[in-house]
Amino acid sequence: MNSDVAIVNMALTRLGQARLSSLAETGKNAQLCNLHYNPTKEELLTSQAYDFKFSRERASLAESAELNLTKYQYKYVLPEDCLKVLTIIGSEQFADSTDPWIKEGKFLYSDTSPCYIKYTKVIENPTEMPQTFIEALYLRLASKVCVNITQDQKLFGTIMQEYSAALIVAMAFDGGSSFSDPIPESRWSE
């Protein structure tokens, strides 16, 4: 079963270090891993290079009662678990919209009403993460704490190579986890 401590222990094991029994430990390795774990997970989830489908969510936004000091007509409150807004969604057919919008802090401003969004959400429960993503996550975490823990630059380089390869596998696996309507048969497919 995957847990935060299990993922941290994968990183520490890759570095040749002792495993933790809890993330509440106070040793140097535990402190470094605690410092970097959530930011590393969010870094992978909000990457400009790839948008992981398993962390996507959609929501209908509620209009904010706070003063709106922008050129946009509406000010909406973003969901608490929103890491990154991917797009707003048009109410017609719920397709991605090209309407302009901006995100500032915990608010989204737009001229669209009602407003729906597709966003990257915070993943608190590691069981919601595919194993291929966990592989990339623990290797990225290992790379971030490697030199502080081991003082080994060569190991850091090796882990970065492993991380790059694992990230490609995670993206490929995630990209294949959707379903499209079947291609209609034609005379040519008979």
C-alpha cells in the first residue's frame, strides 16, 4: 500500500539510507524529506511540460462577494484543492472555452457566467497516484535531498537520469488512460 512515508522511504532507500518509521521523526533525513515532499509532488503535478490526467478535476465556481477590481465582470472563488487552473469550460457542451480569464491568488476573474473550470487538484492520498507517477515522484525527491544526505554528486546525476526516464514512463502511462469513442467503420475497414 502506498503512503507518504512509503514514498519517502523509496527515496531514502535509493540513496542507501535507513528507512523512516514515521514522517514525524526528527532526524536530518526526515526533516529534509518533509521539507521537500509536498513541494516536489506539486512540482510534478503542475509541470508546464505535462498535465497528469489523474490529478484533473472539474468544478462549478461560486461568485465571490468580495470587491472585484479588474476589467472582468465576474470574480469567482477557486476550490481549496486547486493547484493550477487548466482552462475554463464553456457551458455549451462543456468543452474547453477560449474566453479570456485570469487567476490571481484564490480567485479567477472572467466575463463568463456561469463559470466551470478544469484544474489540477492537490492529491493528498497517495493511493490516488498511479505507480508510474510514484516512481517519478520518489526519484525526484531523492534527487532533491541526495547531495545534502550523501554528498555524492555522481549519485545525484544517476538519479536525475533515472528520474527523467521514469517521468517519460509516467507521462506515457497517464496519456494512455483515457477512452475515446471508437472509430466508425467504413468501407475501408472491412
